Amino acid sequence: MSFVDNFRVVFARGIGVVFAVIGSIMLAVPEFNLAQDGVEFETFPIAGRAEVRAWYVGTALCISWILFSSELGRALQTIAIVLGGFAFARVVGYAKDGMDTNEALRLH
């Protein structure tokens, strides 16, 4: 296996680890992950907290599983779709809602 092929495998599996960690953090201490985005988790009603945990944990663990269990090409496509989707949603959100008033969050 070439260096590039090894790098692709390590990259895909590494991103899988990142998503597993995000899912674990969101299950145990979601305020840690959300605070960096200016989101105050404790202000959500209990049903809202459960929904945020369910969405983040379920999505992160599903992506992690795909990245570990799929063939390399499918794993890399998944990474591109997920990260591209995140970027696209942020662009649409800023286009619809405008820039954040908090300068520290503007380039997030």
C-alpha cells in the first residue's frame, strides 16, 4: 500500500474517531461542545436538551460507524458530504439570518 493510500485510510478513520468523540461529548457534557458556538444548553427545556442530545449523538455515531465500516471510497465520500453539508448549511444560515453580533462567532 502506498503512502497516499495509507494516509487516506488514516484520515478516514481519524475523522471517524473525531465523530465518535463528538457523540460521546454531546452525550456526557453537551454544554462543553455547544458553548463554543454561543449556545447555552442549560437554557433549553428538558425536551429540547433530549432532542439536541439525540440528534448530535445519533448523527455523530452513525457517521463514525460508516467511516469505520465502509470501504475507503465510501468513507471519503461520506466525509465530503457531511463536511460539505455543514459548510453549506452555515452559508445558508448566515445568508438568511445575517452575521452574528458577537465578533468572536462571526468566522466560526
